[in-house]
Amino acid sequence: MSPPHAAADLLPRRAALGHMALGFGGLALNTLLAEQSPGNGISRPQALFPARARRVIFLFMHGGPSHVDLFDHKPKLEEFNGKPLPFPERKVQFAKRGNLMKPPWPLRQVGQCGHWMSDLWQHLPKVADELCMLHSVCETNVSHGGACMKMHTGDEALLRPSMGAWVNYGLGSENNNLPGFVTICPTSLHGGSDNFGPAFLPAEFGGVPLGTPGYPNTPAAEARFHYMTNERVSPRIQALQLGLLRRMHERESSTGQAGSRLEDRLRSFELAFRMQMAAPEATDLSTESEATRKLYGMDDPGTENFARECIMARRLAERGVRFIQVSHAHSLKFNNEQWDQHSHLEKGHSINVGQIDKPITGLILDLKARGLLEDTLVLWGGEFGRTPTTQQGKGPVGRDHHPDGFTMWMAGAGVKGGLRYGKTDEFGYHAVENRCTIHDLHATILHLLGIDHTRLTYQHNGRDFRLTDVYGEVAKDILT
């Protein structure tokens, strides 16, 4: 590479960007910071009301956990076990379905609030009174790809900015040296990077993966922000390179889309440079106490992987990352196959709950002890639930995909702990009371962050877009 003082004369601007990208560019367009200074060219909507939440931790259960087996108690499933559903099924189905099936495990009431939880949950009952159960989430797609896209972006078919990208666009990061949106151990299935991407928003607002997106997903112990070191170029030279690029950009900046994309790349390099100091410290779990490790379950091989993800989420939240997604997805090393139990439901859900029960409970207890739960919104759930009927087939029984009514829960900032919101019918099939569509869910999350979902817009192709499209109502009854 030519010395910095000669680069402007010897290298075309685009070539310089491409050449210098080798030192920082593995983070590329997604690893960008939503800086809040007036000079960054971004005009953000202002909050119209006080924010109850400053950040979100989304615990995403990829594959579709069964609401009727875990949280949504339906005595009729016991009474009608093995009998046909007494009303017509939805016309569009993913697989052929059989008769009604009672849960393999009993559900009991826990906490002072009396939430129903399966016997599989041995630790979560400790924080039952912190949880706001949403029993009437509905209207995702019947297939994984469409449902994941709907849950993450608000649209099941078209490429749209992800929920985290919208939050990052609306609020930005609180830490200039870390991204506003981080996704921990993401999967590459069912939408892949589109589920945490910026789409047509400026690229700086997309999610930065901590761990390479893949199938199976990266074990948490191996999760890294890539390209955080450069053995060939010293930090001093990197700083000079970035300063040169910034001066070249300011001198030669042009209007139009091309100039915007180059500005995005430059910001990515600048953030990657700043992250070289902040990111390793933020993800270094060696400083965590033995008591904290045990609280999350890092001392148990069965829970160690998800415990690491949850601790990293808390550390990123402490350091000002605005939106953090933690994915529990397919992992060969840890013997879980998402939550997609079309067969072997009893075995699969037993394994999966066992892996997340203690880490999630530890996360909520730890956030509360540190005073972070007051302004951190924790969201748990998958892209849909599972049918109250079996799926027809050979071998141990399972359940099909079910988007018509399922359970998610929230905890923390601004939501009523111990509340059961909404209801499915007596078989757990249709959401029948206080239906909460995905647009409603997104509107409520933005409201808790102090954002009016109808005013968080971005103009693209001649029209204003928003996360909630032209829909969405805030679930005001869950708010404190």
C-alpha cells in the first residue's frame, strides 16, 4: 500500500476504499453505528412521550415452541385427547394433521400471579411475576420462512428493514464504539441475514452478527465479531487511513445513491476501528464472577451455550447497545434441532427447555439485581406456535406449525408483570380475545421505547415506509 500522504494522488477514491477495506471490511455494510450527532445526515423522529424502555433483548426461539405445551393451559385438550378437532382446520396447512393431543407434561400455576407453566420449566417460575404473558399473538405465515420474516420485519414476503434496524434508526446506539443492533449466534435459515438486515434503510442501522450466521449456528464460545484485529497495520496507520478516507470523501462527496453507499462504507470502517478496543472487552466473559456463571448455568454443559449468549446480551445492554437478539436455533454440538418438532415433540421440547430455562431465568434475575430490568424490555418467543392437534406420520408424535394463536412473553420496562393478556379458544387454536398481530406487537415495542410507530418512517421509492406498514395498535392494557 502506498503511504497515506501519497494515496490521494496514486489511488482512485473507490480503489482506496476497496483496498483499505481489507483491514476493516469484514463487517462491511452491516457493522455501522447510528451516530446521533447533527452532522451525520440522519434526521430521526423525536419521542412524543416518555420512553419506558431504553433497550430490547429479543430471545428468539427459532422453529416455533408449542404454546399449549409450555404456557397456554387448555383443559379441553385433556378431555378431548385423541378426538378430532370439533371445528374446521385452517385451509392453508404446512403438513397433514391428526387428532387433538394433550400435553405430554402437566401444567401448573406458578408465582403469585398464577401463570400456567409446564413442569418442564424448573427455574422460570422464580420470575413468573415479572412476566407479561401474551396469549393471543397471531397472523404470521404458516411456513418458517414467511413467519420469520413477518416476525422480524413486519412483512412475510417483501424485503423490509428488520425490527432491530428500525429501532436503531429511530434511536441509535448509546455507545459510540459499539453498534446499535447486535444479533448473537444468528441462524442462516428462513430469511437469514434479511431477518437482521437494514433493507432500504441506510446500511449502518442493520444488525451486526456476533458469530457467523450459519446452519447450524455458531456455538457461543466461538462467537466473535470478525475482523477486529489487523496484524499487518498498526492502529496509528489505520487511524491515518481513516482520516484520509474521510477527507477524500468530504472533498469529493456527490449527491445521489452512489455517494450514500460510499458514506455507509466509510462509516462501517470507522466503527470497525473503534470496535477494536470496545468489542473484545464487551464480549469477554472471563471477568464474570463465579456466582454469575452459576446463576446463568455456565457451569452445566447442558445450559452453558445459551448461558453464554444471555450473559453477552446483558453485557452489551450494559454498554449501550440498543437492540440485542439472542437466538436459540439448531446446533449439532448441543443437540437441539430448533423448536420445530413435527415429530418427537416430547424429546425435542424437553431438550430445548432444559437448555434455556436456567439461562433465561438468570438473565432476568441479573438484570433486576443490576437495576437494568427497569429500562430493558425482554421479549421471548418464536415465529409461531404449534397445533393443538398432532401431525400425522410415523414414529413419536409431534405438532404442526401454528400461526393462528400462540404465546410470547415480555418482561421488564413498562409492562405489567404477572399479567395474562389475550386468550385463545378452549383448544388453543384461534386467538379470540385481545388479538395481538405482529404489527400490534411491533407497535407496542416501539411505544415502550418512546416511539410513535406511525411516525417512524423512511422514504423509499417515492413513499413512506414504516415497520408496522399501515397497521398496528399499541396493546395499552399491558402497559404500567
